[in-house]
Amino acid sequence: MMECTWCLLNPPTLHDILFSILMLGGIALFSTLAARAEGRMWRTINRHDGERRALQRQITLGKSHLR
């Protein structure tokens, strides 16, 4: 009787293993850099958001003075 075993038809070569590790490292590096860039973007937007509100208030006050 033949046993059911999990096996690969062709075991991965050293080249395949190194390539896979290199690609996973690249994905991890890209993910880290993307997360940092997103964090910087959100900090920039939030910082300018208050300035935009203040500018909008000034415009509104200026318009009300012209009326």
C-alpha cells in the first residue's frame, strides 16, 4: 500500500531558495519604506490642515468685512 506523503516533485535548488529569500527581503524593505512614507505624508497633511483652516477663517473674515 502506498502511503500518502507530502513531497515536492522537484526539490528547490539553492538558486531558488536564495532567490526566494532575496525577493522576500525586497518585499519587506519596500513595505517598510512605504509605511514610513505614508507616515510622513499623514504628518504633513495634518500639520497643514490647521494652517488651511486658519487661512479659510481669514478669507471668510475678509469677505465679511468687504460686505
